[in-house]
Amino acid sequence: MNTTSEIRNIPCIPGPIVKLNVMADPNNPVNLNVEYDTEAMLMAGDVFPVFKVTVVSEEGGPVRSISPADLSMLLWQGSASGSRPPPEVSRSLRNCTTSYKEIPERVGKYMVQFVLVVGKSRCLWSSQIALNVVPNKPVKLVPDTVPPTPVVSNSSTQANRTLLEKLCLNIMDKYNNPAGLRFSGQVVVKVLSVEGEDTKDLPRFQNKTKTLTYSLTNGQSTITNLALMENSPGEDGAEYQLQFCPVIQGPAPYLAPFTLLFRFYNDAESQKVVAAMSKKRDQLSRSIEMYKDILETNKQLISELKSQVNDSTGRASQLKSELSKIGLDVSKLSDVIEDLIAQKKAELERIQNQPRRKCTMPDPFKGSPDVLGKIAHLAQVEDDDVAKVISWHLLGDMDCVVTETTAAARKIYDETQGRQQRAVLCLLLRSGFHLATLPYRPLPHIRNEGNLFHPVGNPVFVRDLLIFPEHAESCNMVFASLLGDTILVDDLDSANHYRKGVVQSKVQCPTLLTRHGERIRSNGKFGGLQNKAPSIEKLRGQVFGAPLPKEYQTTCKQIKLLQQLSVAIQKTWERQKDYDSHMQYMKSPEMKEKQQELRQQEVELRDIEQKLTSTPVRSFPASAAKPSNVDAADSPPAKRARRKTRRALGKSPTS
């Protein structure tokens, strides 16, 4: 099983490579140590870089019983919370295989913590890692709060001509994080027609200007007292747009301007009516958006809860299928699963305590840095007769300690005053013996995928009969060097027959061992006490141990699957309960009332929008044709009256 889990995403930015080291036996309490790149920069909304999580035992080797599916990553906004995440975070564990791929969209301080689930209820926690999420690339200029739609009139009263009293604008990224700290310049404000056409009748600002300029400092600009000039040009009842365009000093990315619609009228009375309707429209729009957000959030939550239920149910079904394949009746597992786990654990303990062949040679150096251990402890052999003959054949090497480095071998030499045999892994290669091709070399009687002769006695390379509980790659090199092409056959007659056929085929014959304990050396010598293995008792424990029976591995797998199934069933029950509870809430009178209010407000909004598009807003009665002194002051000049008369004669007025 692969013990290294990678949370692999597109590494679009330099990011932390996190390594988790389990510094003890996984069956005992352990600590998780984390290494990471403190210089990593995480931009809002991007994807996390690769997190490499390695689980290592206190001996320095990988913990083979750890599954990547048992490792989870937790992420929350805020500060460190000790050795455990906040309670609300611990209820939303994410498995690393489907963990947070996206960096949060909001800037700020975040914490990351890894947890390894051991068994059903034990968790091993890493230290908490502080992350700083910074803004993404700046893309737009937007206000702190979107103002209501301005409605102005061609009046001598400045309040009626004021578009905005105060508006704060900020340069933001696409996730609405302030992103303009290093940008300064100006904000140019101008009026455009809604259709984008340039016309002479566009309203003008005070002082008869077409544009106004405001300062932009560190991505912020404040617009104050923005008003039109008295008797400003403009078409009665027309809709225009204010454009706030950022102009940055020096090189800068393109920034989308902010645009705000406003309505222009020639009389204050129309302005008041439309202003009231515009205010009501803005209120309804905000309220409708709020209701839609609530309903959409609940809809997404229902979808997420349903997906979680399906995932848990599917996972439970998959585990039951795997258990059926290894001989367990799954029809009633949900009722007796805990009892069955306890039964299997007792069975596992019984298997472990069964007597079996063991190597009794002491190995005080195992576990030391860069030390694999004594050769006698590096391999296991299933069959007793095979274990006896191989152990006897390597009897002179069984006590040798294999190290990965010369320095480790030298340390053992100094500690034992040279009495302890030792060998360095990289120096075990014999002259002319190329290990790289060893696993692919056929038996000597096979040439070009065909037999040179028909062998008897079931010949097999001795190295293929060895089982390596740990350090498989290194142990393959060790025993390839010690055994070479040594072959095992059933008996002495079969060995002689095999050697004769190989030699007659003009192929070099390696050393031959038999299951009965005989040996034919590569030079052809056999017979005598030196070529006959003694009984296994006379080896005095200097023998390769026997592996645990296959029943042990099957039982381990059953226990692991049963524990995973227990978790999956519990999750399914909890998620189904959450789903049913939320579906019941969606049918509650409170939610039905919200849906009804949303429909009513949508109808009301459509009515107001229809009224706003119909101009003129009101028609003046004949008694109002002669204005009062106040109205006269607010009436348009003669030039505007003539322009309106010409339009009336030439074409219909624009609505």
C-alpha cells in the first residue's frame, strides 16, 4: 500500500510542500510533525499547491497500514486554536483525496490542520499551520455600497441636481477583495448615454464640464457633491449613465470602470415622482435578491446533503461488496457489525499467538539510523524444508548486519571492536553481477521463451521464495547479491538431471538446492556432510522465520473493511437525518411565507419598472400652464423650449 498521499492540484503559485511524520508505532499514541514553506503566497480563489503528506514510523520506515483515505485536511478562518480545530470545523472534515482544491475567496488569516484517523475513534493531529490569503489580481473599480439610482431634474435648486453626495470607490479583485493598495492615479467621471452614443444633449456637470477628475490613492477614491450644472442639457425623462474610469499612474492591468444609471427630468415634480418610484424599485430589488439568496442557499444545501447521503450509501455498498468477495455475509452487518469486529479482533489475536517458526538471533542494531538489520531477520520463508535449506546455505551470512551507509557500518564496527559482521548495501554487488536485469532473467533452461530441455523437480529461483516484510527493494538487492541465480528443485535426482541438461546446453549452471536439504555447487560438487543441511533444530534459531498465515492478512483486511463500513453506515444515518430535517424545514410555514413574499415583490417590481419606462411621468393640467414665481425660476430657458418645439415638429418625443 502506498503510504504517501498527495493532495494534487495545479501548482499555479509557489506553495508549501507539507510532510507529516508519524514518529511512533501506529498502534500507540503518535505525534504528527509538519514541514512547510513559510514563504508561500496564496492568492484568493486560486488553487492550493501540492501538499505531500508522508507517514513515517519511529524506525524511519513508512507505516504500511496507513491508507491515504484516512488522512483529512481541515481549513478555517481565524487564529490557532490549540491542538484541535474549533468545534464547528471538526464537524466538516474533508478527505484529502477530495480536499479543498480552491483557496478561499476572502482574504485574511487562515489555519490548516491535518488529521489521521486511526481505527474508528482515534485521531492523530498535526500542528496547526497559519496561512495568509492575499488578494488576487485587481480587475475592477467598485463602490463600498452600491448607491440608489439617482433621479435629478433641470432645477435651480442644487439638491435637485445632485447626483451623489458621497461615494467611496475601491479597486477590487474578482472576489471583491480590496486589491489596489499599490495603485494610485485619478478617477475620471463622465456622462454617457445608455446606448453608448455620443450626443450633444448629454447632461453636464457643474462649471459646464463634461468630465470631472478625482484623486485615487492606494486604490481608493472618494466622490463628493457630484451635481449637474443649472439648466444642464439633457432629454426630459431620459436615462443616462455615470462612468467612473480609473486612470493609473505607470503600468497597470486593465480595470473595469464602475457605471451608475441615473434619470434626468426637466421639472422637479416629475423628479419627485420618479425618485420615489426608483427608491421603491431599489428596495424591492434588494429584498428580492435577499430572498433569492436564501432560497438558492437552501437549494444548494439540499443538493449537497443529498450528494453526501448518496456518497455515504455508495461507500457502504462498495464496502459490503468487498466484504462479500472475501467470504463475509453482509445481509445483517448493520445490526451486528460491532460484535463482528470484536470477534475478528479476537481471531486475529489467536492467529498471532499461534506457534510458528521464528528467528531467535538477537538483533540489537535494528532500528538504528541507516540500518536494515541482520540478514536472518530481513526475509521470511513459508515452507519449513525450504527455510531450512536456504538458512543453512546462507549460514555464514545470517549474522551479518546490513547498513545503508558506510558511516553506519563503521559505527557498528567501532561499537563491537570489529567482532560484528556488517555489510554496506551499495557494496554488496559482486563483480560482473548486474542486479538491474536480475528480476527479468529466466531460468537457465529457458532460452528465447522456449525450453532447451524438459526439466523435472519444479525448478525455481531461491530468491523468488523469500518474503520481505520491510524494505523490499533493498532486501531484493541484498539477497540477489547473496544468492545470485541459486535454484531450488524437489530432490537430488531432479537436481542432477537439471544440471546435466543445463551443461549439455552449454549454459553455466548455478548452485542447486533441494527441498530435502542437498546442495550441488556451481562447480558440480555434491555429497558429503558439507553439502547436506542438518535438521532445523540443529540450526539453533539461525533460520528464516515463517510469515503469518494468509488467514491473518485476510482477517486484517476484514477488520479494516468492517471498521470503514461502520463509519460509512454512521455517516449515512447522520447525513440522512440532516437531509430529512432540512427538507422538513423547506416545507415549513416560514419558508412558504418567504416564497409567497418573493412572488409578490417580483410582481410589484415589474409594475414599477413598467411605470418608470413610460414618460412623461405626468401631464400638467391647463391651470398649471402659467407657472408661479418659484416654478418660473425652475423652468427651462427659451433655448431649451425652442429645441423641444423643433423635436415635436420633426419627430415624436423619445420615451
